[in-house]
Amino acid sequence: MKQENLILGKLVFFLMIAVLVYWLIKARSSEDTENPEDSNSEENTAPKSLEEMVRCAHCGVHLPRSESITSQGEFYCSNDHRLEHQDSSS
């Protein structure tokens, strides 16, 4: 009878340890997912700059101005579209 109580006591002890470890891991992982960029707090406070979007004069696709090709005041998504549009205009 004493041996059964000892085994049951050990089982309860290890079960409590397992629950505590699980709870700690779960609490830690939920903190990480809530604030994934805490280390970059300066980036969080500074607003991200928005870039102007332009429309390709040939196909109509919208793209950031920095990625476009400009020719004669018009924007193009690629050099091929710039050439095709200029050939069709003449």
C-alpha cells in the first residue's frame, strides 16, 4: 500500500511538472507571436514611406514608380512595352 502511494505521488509530481513546462512554453510562444518586431521598435514608430504607383502606357499594369521605365513623359513596365508603344505610335 505504501509503495502504491509512493508511485502515485511520483506520478502526480511529474504530471504537475509537465503541465508547468507546457504552460511556460505556451505563454512564451504567445508573447513572441504578439510582438514579433519588438527588437525593431524604431521601425514600428516610424511611418513607412508610400511610393507613387504609375500605369504602363502600353498594357495598363500599375507598378511602383521606381520600377518603371520613363520615356517622353510616359511610364512603362518594361523596355519591350516602351519599344512596342513607340512603334505603334509612329
